[in-house]
Amino acid sequence: MANWWRSAVHALWALDRLLGGQRRPTPFQKWVGRHPIKAGTWVGGPVALFSSVFFLMVSDEAEPEDVVVAALFGLVLGLLFGLTAASERLRQRRLKRLGIGDGS
């Protein structure tokens, strides 16, 4: 099982290198890597709010389940962006370990 996991991790880092993951992070990427929860909240919160307002404005009859669906959509999008930010944090740690990044 450990060998399978190790080969999956090596495949992920190989894909990262192929997509340009060995470059130094930009200032925005550094901020996102330092604050993945804030980044997910800053994306998911407005999306949930705007999609809820959109569903209320567009629908003929305002139904509560529309607002719940919009809020869940924002929550899922925020969670997805937060996980992406956490993976950016891991990438920056790896760059620091390899001596490529500055460790910010």
C-alpha cells in the first residue's frame, strides 16, 4: 500500500513539474499559501451571497430551497478553492525543501 501511495505522489509532482510548478511563487500565490482558509472564505462567501440574491431575483416564487442550493454552491466552491490553496502551500514547502523557493 505504501508503494502505491508513493508512486501516486511522485506522479502528482511529475505533473506539477510538467505544468510549471518549479517556478517561484508570485506574491498572490504566497498569500494564498499562507492563508488557505481566508482564500476559500473570500471566494465562497461572495459566490454564496450573489448566487442567493440571483436566485431570489430571477425566480417567480422565492422558494427557500433555492437559497439553500445557492448557499451550498458557495460553500462547495469555497471548499474547493481552500483545498487548492492548501495544495499551493504544500507546493511552496516542497520548493523550499528543494532550494528553489524562498520559503515564504
